[in-house]
Amino acid sequence: MRLRNYGNVYHDSTVSNTPEYKTGGIHPTYELLYLASGSFQLHWLGEQYEVSPSSLFILTPNTPHDLIIHSKNAVFWYIELTGVEEEPYLSKLQNILLWNRLQSGFDPHFTLSPLMQLCLNEISQMLDMNIHDQPYGEQLLLLNVQKILLLVRGTLELYGKDRSNSTVLLSGYSLSKEVIKTLASYMESTYKSKITLNDLTRISNFQATYLIKRFKEETGFTPIDYLLELRMEAAKTYLSTTEMPIQKVAEEAGYPNIHHFSGEFKRKTGLSPTNWRKQK
């Protein structure tokens, strides 16, 4: 796991002409978003969270989010991370959705543990110290982030033992359009990598048959057909706009070898890659 970007933000509305401030974006990585003080509203994956201070949200890669600040002053920090997808428990959308719902008062009895609050406060202090200028500063920051993620996992595992709680919080949760868009965006940004249906079921935490059904309803493709379409379109672009060798085109488009690529290309277009390039 590695840090990609991070920062502490102190919002002061006296320097802004608008009554409320809106920030957010979309990142290719996971993001931890800690709302330390102020009044916030978070929009993410089609859900709207009314947020109280001392709330920690986990945002998945390639998912747009908007943070609206209603108060005159507010403090929050963000940390973008690579490698979270290597943590099977925390890379599942269902688990992250459950955690984020817990942050916004869906269960009035839920609170962050004192140990979690201590780690969050430590990160806040470290970010105020220009941590990148300190000896081993970023490594120490990452250790605290790993502690946070371990506490998140432990909290969810403990909470999940009471099935009635988790069932209520996730009632009505299905593969919505926003979740399908998330999976599609994931494939769009990683199509060169080896991606299987098992990978997508692990990420979404839904069974393959249901995932295929919902994905096709929203996109017209099965997940794997969508991935293959991305690779084919990438290959066509390389063939028509570059002089890249066919072997290199196959590699850049995510095909395991040139023979597989040539066979798939001819099946789709009726032409070999070389002849298709000549015609274009």
C-alpha cells in the first residue's frame, strides 16, 4: 500500500463569496476522507450523506464524489491510497458502503472507538507538520493509515456478527446504476491488466449470475464482453493512429499474446490486424 496524495484542509467562508463551498472530484485510487469539524453533506455512489464531525469515509476508485460544506468554518483531511484493492475485505463495495452508512447516522448507536479516534487525531497532527519534510515522515503516516484500515476491518467484522444490524443498513442495496458505472470505470482504467469475472465478483461482493444480469441490463454487455470491447477499441485506435508493431498493439491493448489478439480481431472485423490497418 502506498500514499498517492494527501492534505489537511482548513475551510474559512469569510474568504468566499458563496454561502456554501463545494469540492470533490474523481480519483483513480481509494481515498480516506476524514471530516474533523464543521457541517458537511457528501454525495457518493448515488447516496447523500448528512455528516456530523469526526466521520471517516472510504471512497472507491473512479467514483465521483461531491463534498458540500455548509458551515462557515470546517476542517477535513484526505489521503489517496494505492494498493487497498489488495485487501480483500476492504476492497468489497458492500463493506465500504456499510462503513460509510455507519458514519452518517444510519445506526444512532454506532460511534468510532476511542482507539480509532486517537489514530485519526494523530494523522491530523502529522498532516499539520508538513510530514513530507520529516525523516521517514510519509512511512510513519502510512503506518497510521494501515492502523486505521485495520480498525475499520475489525469494526465491521464485529458489527457484522449482529446480522440484524448489517441487514437493516444494507436493505435495498443492489447493483445500482452507480455501482455498475463504478465497475465499468474500473475496467476502463485497468483494461490492460488481467481481469476475470471472479475479480469483478470479489470487488462488488455479488454473485456472478446476478452481476452479469445487472451489468447487461445497464450496458448491453456482459462484464467480460464489455472488457473485450474496450480492448478491441483500444487496438483499433493504435492500429489506425500509430505505426506500432502488431505485437506491441496486442500488448498495449491487454491481449495475452499476438496469436490470441489476431484471432479475436479477425473474428470481430473479418480482417487480420495488418489488413485492417492497410484499409484504414
